[in-house]
Amino acid sequence: MQYYARPEVSLDLSRVNEAIEAAFAAFARGETEMPPKVYVTLPGGDFRTMPAYIPALGLAGVKIVNVHPGNPGRGLETVMALIVLLDPPTGTPYAILNGTTLTDLRTGAAGAVAARHLCRRQDGVEIGLVGAGRQAETQLEATAAWLGIERVRVWSRREATAEAFARRFSRFEIAATSLELTADCDLLVTTTPSREPLVQDAWIADGTHINAIGADAAGKQELDPAILLRASVYVDDPRQAVHSGEINVPIASGLYSVDRVAGTIGDVILGRAGRRSDDEVTVFDSTGLAVQDLAIAGVAIAAGSPAVELEFL
Amino acid sequence: MQYYARPEVSLDLSRVNEAIEAAFAAFARGETEMPPKVYVTLPGGDFRTMPAYIPALGLAGVKIVNVHPGNPGRGLETVMALIVLLDPPTGTPYAILNGTTLTDLRTGAAGAVAARHLCRRQDGVEIGLVGAGRQAETQLEATAAWLGIERVRVWSRREATAEAFARRFSRFEIAATSLELTADCDLLVTTTPSREPLVQDAWIADGTHINAIGADAAGKQELDPAILLRASVYVDDPRQAVHSGEINVPIASGLYSVDRVAGTIGDVILGRAGRRSDDEVTVFDSTGLAVQDLAIAGVAIAAGSPAVELEFL
């Protein structure tokens, strides 16, 4: 059994995007096993257990991931994760991976996959980033691996955070700006932990694609529900999106209904659904699937990431 | 983060029994979080993800365990497991344990706890073992850590297996014998993977306590359903027992109903239920709980089992 402390060091982001795309497609074809995430509440947070099996990739296993919002005050990450892989024909555990950075990267890749299939242009793309934390970075980098980026605008609740982000990504034409100006773009990516809508419908031009990444638990939302009513909304998994995705609050309050969802991102990849015109507003509501974690773990191992051998059998 | 390849080496079986008893009691008091096991089907078997949190013991984590019946033909264990522990206040993973032998031992301890509370005598006990594999060994050893054993009879489908078992445990007064003679005892322990009843009601004397260990998945059963109808039946968790315990087949066929269950083993430990006379037949239907896995992992770490340090943060 191998332990990978830094499985991300050898990763090629384009290869990760491909693997996440393949995982979404396999899920949409009904060719994966993936029970819903199981939540256990802890003091100050929770942890989630995410088992899955992707026969086409020969990958089976579990991600174990916590969310403790108070951790940064203790010098710890809010979200930390381990991924355990089992050999499907025998059930033997053969790899344990530090999944903390992999979780960020596979979420970034989900945004890139959605942008490839739903953004109205693939080159000369104007991106708006609402939120300037670690997830904004991985979304930008994963998307830049596949799309041609013309301009980046970034907003954060704390202006200094947005400005620091802009300095870190000065290889792009980038500026920290207002929320309203940030929302005026081809591809809007929201990555905040907000519990109130930040992005107003009036700011969203026709034809915008929005990757709504931040909402990953009950009570979280970043978008004015009017955007969801106006847009074609795609989700990763309706079972999860209903209780923890961007649509969860509007559903709970009766403003939105799961019947309105236009399909899954896997359906879009398979050509069963997708953008119908350059004027349509589209939304991808990402909650994060166990099959994404298995897929990126498989890429990390295939890339020859360094590992230590652990005695098991 | 520590990895424990052989966490069982320093274990004291009496201390394990105490920890399992405490875990059952905490579960019965409603002081644990334990979602039902999640099953994922693989080619040739399955794996189960078992998360839990026991606030009183400060233990949170997950067991990941496979069941691949064809593994012995490949020189592998049928059941292999890992246990991951997280620090409850921060969610940080701090220990990964090889859970294969711990799984055997915590199941043995469950039998010992049930025998302490339900067997009509605690000394001079006559034990019958139906099945002579590894689980028969751990049941006998865990029970002998708490009860005085006067005589052991053992039966296996293959006589040579039972005879080899008797030789390995020659420190007891022990004999390999017929199924019917084995069933004539104070404490009957069934540990086979049978899918047909092996133990007939007519063979069970009044006052017998039965630890029904073998049935742990849909379709498995070891006892004549008439025994269940005659006995007071205790389970570890009704939610699991209904679909995977000894009672699952009689419930599916309409011969038994979950309403007849007399309580949980935790209820018995807390004095809310239990043996009412020396003539009563009692059954403990064990399916295995995630809280048992956390409890034994906690004991193994506290016992100072050897570990290797893994880079994580």
C-alpha cells in the first residue's frame, strides 16, 4: 500500500480536466456506483464520507473530507481530505492520498469542464471571479488550461485580498474591481461561502455562463434566485444539488424547483443537453462528486507522484 | 498523521471488551452519530464505508472494509479493512490503522459483551462453536477474557478443520463433535457464512444463549427461525439487523418481524432489557457497528501500538 503526501506535484491540469470530464460522462451514462455523501456532524464542523466505483477507469474508493470553518484561526485548513483506493476485483486497499489539494483541483477542473461545454466562447474569454481565495485560483488555472483567457476581473469582500490575487496572477490581464463590474463577463465563477445572494440578476448580461462553486452545504447561496429562473441550470448530481448546491436555498424557500434543472453536466458532455443560443444564460451548480475524487487520484498515481510504501497485508 | 500496520499487537482483550461495551452503551443512550453503513458493489464482492462519532470517547472516523469471498483462492483475506480517525474539533486526520485484525477482534468482543450480560452463568460455562474459522477463535478468546470456560465443543462442515481448531485450543477442555452435540451448551456461538439454517430448534436447550455472528449480509442465516420465535432476540442496531443480520431472511420471508426484537445489546448493558429467567433462550444478532471500530482503534492507539509517521499537513 502506497501513501502519497503530495500527489498533486506531478499533475498536468489539462489531463486532470480530461479525467474529470470522463468521470462526469461515466456518471451520466449510469456506469458508476456512487451513493450520496454521508455527513457526520462534529464540534465546529463536519466530515463527509464519499465512496464510489468507476468501472471504466478501474477505480474504487472513498474520500473522507472535513469542513471546519474555524480552522484558519488555528492555523489549519478549513477543508482537509484523504482518498483511499481499493483494487476492485479483490477489495485490497492499495493507495492512500492526501486529498486536500486534490479536492481543490478536481473542483477547479469541474469548472473548466463546464466552461468548455457551456461558455459561449472558448477563446478571448472574459472571466469574472467572485471570491479571491484558493478555489478562485484553481478555477482560473484549470480553466486557463483549456480556454483562451482575454481578461480577468476579480472581486473579494476584502479589497486587499482581490488586489493580492490580481498581483499573483499578473500573467493575465487582470484587475480587482467592483462586484457589478466583475459580473459583466463571458464566464462568471463564484467561489465564496456566502449565505446571501451576492450576484444580482440585473448585472448578468445575456449569454453569460456562471460556474456556481461556493454553495456546498444547506443554507449557502451566491446568486440572486432570479438568475436561476432566467438561466438553464446544470448540476453535477441532482440528489446532492437539492440539499447542498446553489439551488438548495431557493428550493427550500419555494422560489425554485428541481424540475427546472436542465440536466447534469454529464448530459451536456454527452450532447444530451447544452447551450442553445449565444444569448442564453447558463449556470453550472457544482457540489462535488466522489467520482471526481477517484478520477483525480487515478491521474495523480498514473503521473508517478512520489509515495512511501506502507506495510498492509 | 500516524499509520499503524499492526495495531493489534499490544491489545489487552479485556480492555477491548470494556471499550466495545462502552460503545454499545453510548449508542443505546443516543450519544453517538452513526449513519447506516454504505455498500458499494465491486466485481467479486463489495466494500462498505462506516463513519461514526462517539463524543464521550472523543473518537470520530470511518472504517472502509471489503468482503470478497473469492479472495482466499488468491491468497488474500476475504475481509480487509482500514480505519481512519479524525480529530473531532478540527477534522484533521491523525491516524490510519490496518483494520483487518481489529475487525475480527471487535466482533469477538461484541460476543463477549453479549455473553457477559445474557449468558445464564459466568463461570463453568459450556461453549459450543458452530464454525471453526478465524472468527470462532476471536469469539472464544474474547469470551474467555471475561467468562470462566468449563468446556468447548466445536463443529465445522469439514471435520478436519474442527479437529485442527481443537488442537490449537488444547488449553481448554475441548472436542470436535457433531452439530447437534455442539448445540447442547450454555453459550452457542455461530460464525459460519451459511445461507441455510444449520442449528435446529430441537437441539437448543432452555436457558441457552446464542451469539449469532455469521449473518452479516442479506440472504445469510445460521439459525432455524423457530429459535428466533422462541427466544428473546437482541440486536446491535435494528436498522442494520433487518437487512443484514440473522433476522434478515426470516423477516424477508414473513416468518419474523422486527417488532419482536427485545432490544439492543446497549439496552441490555444499560439494564433496560435482559434475561428474565434461567430457562429463557436468548439470541444476540451481531452485524457490526462503526462505533465498535472506532472504540477498538482508540484502545489500540492508547495501548501504544507501533506506528510510522506520515506527512500530511
